[in-house]
Amino acid sequence: MTTLASVNSLEAAQSRLLEGRIPRYGPMLMLLARPTLLLLVQGIVFMLFRQLNVQNAGAAIRSWWTVFGTLVDLGCLGLLIWLTRREGIGLRDLIGLVKSKLKFDIPLGLGIFVIVFPLTVFGGGMLAMLLVYGRLNPIFPEGTYIRTLPLLAVLYSRILWWPLWSFTEEMTYNGYALPRLIALTRSPWLSVLIVSFFYSIQHSFLALAGFQYGLYMFLTFIPLTIALELIYLRVRRLPPLIIGHWLMDLSSVLFMLQVG
């Protein structure tokens, strides 16, 4: 009997691909879904803000992505449900939860947050600053670093946004796209680079603040996304990545979001 952990193994993915249960467009559809939905939802919010006569609407929406980002998650989860049903599996199968492995997965998730996250994001961020801005600690566009939201929006971001966002990101990039791209391309490294590109560039669409800032965000997250993918290929389970990602996103809304 196939276990949850082995559903996303290379052999299982290749078998479903040969059977025609995995559409060849599936991985790229999911990789394109999040940046496309981010652009679409931000466009709708921008038009709404203009109708409400919000001053400097283009800058104002940069602070709100931890609120309207849930619409992006719901869209991605809908696509994942549709694609996994075609394979004869469910979303739970993508996670690979094995209760007996939790004593290993929880410490690994904490290690991702304590070690991998600061080394890759802060290290990658400093290198990105030097490459893009030519110096450390540049002045970022309004609403991109420390964000200000009304109290209810801050509470929503700190209570509801981050668990779903982290979960959906890991399901999209590592749980679904990566193993199926490897089955399609038969090249783990090519697949890692492709997924890392889309995983990283998604962050350029979180706050549309010009090409320079978008490039900085893209370069900042490349080391982290590659590290997360390599960890996933080693363990083939999402729980440690979800745990580490939860702590990353929770820390961001605790320390980079304020009531205003």
C-alpha cells in the first residue's frame, strides 16, 4: 500500500505521469498561478482604493498584501484540489504527514527557522542590497519594509494570514510543482532552479514598487528557496518546511507590521 510519504516520490510521480494522470502543464500552471493572482488581486484592490479616493493608492496597497493575499491562497488551493483529484490523490497526500516522523520534523522545522532562514535571507538580502543598490541599508519605497495597517487588518494578518500563506506556498512549490517537474524533466537541478525562480520572483510581486525593488526581493529569496527545495528533496515531507515557514511569516507580521 502506498504511504503518504511515498505518494510524492520520484517513482510514484513518474508512474502517474506515464498514466496521463499528471497533466504536463500542471507544474507550470501552479508556478505561474501565485504571481498572476497577486497581480490580478492587487489590480482589483488598486481600482477599489481609487474608487474610495484613497490618497496615493499605488503606495497604500503595498501594506495590504497580508490581507488580500488570502484570495491568492484560495485560488491556488482551488487549482491544487483540481489537479490532485486528476491524479487520484488529495491535498493531504502532498503534505506527506507521517506521525512517527514528527519527532524529527518538528526539530528540523525549528532548525530551518533558527539557522537556514537567517543565513539565507539575511545573507542573501545583504548581497542583494550591494548588487542592486550598491550599499547596505538603502532607503526602500514607502510601504515595503515597515508596513502600517488599521488594527483589524493587523489582527487578521497576525492571526489568520500567515498559517494559510505558508501552508499554501509550500504545497504549491515543493509539494506539487517540484516533484512533478523532476518527473517531467528528469533533472533535479534544472527543476530546483525553475521552481526557485518562480518561488523567489513571487516576492517581487508582493509590493509593486518598481523594477529595482523587485529585483532586490527576487535576489534576496533565491538562497532560501533553493535551500527549502533541497531540504524537501531530502525528506520528501512538507511538515518541517511548513513549521519553519510558519515561524518565518509569523515573525514578519509581528516585527514588520504596525498599527496606524
